[in-house]
Amino acid sequence: MANSYQSDITKFIDELKKKDPKLEEKQREGRARLWDRDIDADIWDGFREARVPQKPYVYQTE
């Protein structure tokens, strides 16, 4: 495989970046808004304690 080869996907992404130079910045902002957050251990402990054990076959009626 030659070093100059670029897949169609790579070309598409490069075109998107050329059309919108702030695309990567927008992606980072979106990621920070949704994923890059501090986790509150107390809240997670409460979630774990409140969890109801699931039956082996969840659709079975009693």
C-alpha cells in the first residue's frame, strides 16, 4: 500500500474540515458537555444501593 493512499472516508472528513474549520472545536465542546464530567461518588453509591436485582428471564411472569 502506498503512503499517499487516502480512503474515501478520510477524503470526506478532510473536505468537512475544510468547509468548517471550527468543526473539531465544536466536537470537543460537545464531548465536554456530554461526557467529560466529574463523577459524584455519593450519587453513584445511591444508584447502586437502589438497584433492584434482575431475574434470570426478565419476561417471565410470576
